[in-house]
Amino acid sequence: MIAAYDAIAEWYDQSIRKGTLLSADDLIASICFESVGNVEGQYLCDLACGQGHLSRQLAARGAEVVGVDISQRLLEIARREGDGIRYVHGDAQALPPLGDRPFDGVLCNLALMDIPDIDATFREAARILCPGGSFVATIIHPCFQIPQNRGYFDEGFWRSDYAQGVRGQVGARHRTLGTYLTGLGQAGLLLESAAEPRLPGRDVPPVLVLQARRVLGT
Ligand SMILES: C[S@@+](CC[C@H](N)C(=O)[O-])C[C@H]1O[C@@H](n2cnc3c(N)ncnc32)[C@H](O)[C@@H]1O
């Protein structure tokens, strides 16, 4: 598996630790936690977990966490912490075996834009969730973070002009809001909330936090 983040893993890890990424990670993580609610005792999958900062925060709140990512280098960094969190190498579009126990929740923070097939990803998330289980995904807001020189309706891969940023280095996939919401519904994930957090100094929300629930019986 070729993983774009392997090439920037150390830089990405350091950027998260220094808090220098555009994503205002701590704020976004806290919004993610609000959406997930009390995670104590829950069995959670951190889908596309990267270097594991969200996994660690969830574990610190009492959850049992399994992190999955396609980048071996980021997983190596995550495992360096030696905190007992289980990290599995795999593709969110076709997950490797994670065990028979269904998850109470699946989180996917700022990663759907990196994954070519979100319909497959939503289906996989729904498959590993228990009925009624919660799916929380944070995405670059598709209505306000539109690729330069392209229109909102023009879906596909783009690369930011800001070469030093994450999206300048690995690029991203732009999709319309409708594509995300339809994909959730078709996977049997019922949208419960769509939060547009106000980040300091921003007129529009740079991220969208979608919280859905696996429909009972699907
Ligand atoms: C912007 S990073 C976010 C990482 C982490 N969720 C966080 O909050 O820091 C995107 C992540 O998606 C992972 N990724 C990309 N494609 C993937 C795929 N098909 N399956 C699993 N992980 C993938 C990358 O390796 C990277 O760790």
C-alpha cells in the first residue's frame, strides 16, 4: 500500500505536537468529543488515526480504542508512545479483520478528504459499528474550503497552493456536501447533527463535524 503520509510522517507528527496545523486540532478534537459524548467504557475505532493523538485523548477519557491507518510510518510513531492502544495497519475502504466485537463508535478526524472512495469507507464504518453505534467525521468544510481555480461542483483531487501545509503536500479530494450526506445515508448512517464550529479569526467554518448513527437493524 502506498501511503502519502509516509513521506511526511515526522513533519506531520511534529506539526500536531507543536499545534501549528491549520486545523486547530485541539479545538476540533474537543468538538469531536462533544459529538461523541461520554466515552468512558466505550469501544471505539479511530479510523485513519494518523499518529494517534485523538486515540490517546479518547483512551485518556476511559475508552478502549483501536486505531487504524494506512500509513505505516504514522502508526510507528503512534506506537512509540507505548500506551497499550492497539494500532492496526489497514485501508478504511476495505478494513482488515479487527475482531468480532462491534464498536460503540467510529471516529474519523480530517481524513475523509484523503480517501478516494467514501461510500466504501462509510459502509465499512457502518459494518463494524453495533446497531445504534455512533459515527463522527470531521471534514474540511466542502462549502467554504473550495479548491483554488475550481468550482464547488467540480469534485476531485486538488492540491493547495500553500506548499508547506498538509494539503499542499498530500493534496485532498473535494466533494460536494450532497455527496457526503448521500453517502452516509446510503451506508445506513442516519445523520443526527452537522456542527459548524466557529474558530477564532474565521468568518466561515473551516470544518464540518458530522455525527450519525447506524440505523438499527441495518
Ligand atoms: C489529515 S490526517 C488525519 C489523521 C488523524 N485522524 C488526526 O486527527 O490527526 C489523514 C490520515 O488519513 C490516513 N489515510 C489516508 N487514506 C487512508 C485509507 N484509505 N485508509 C486509512 N487511513 C487513510 C492518512 O494516512 C492520515 O493518517
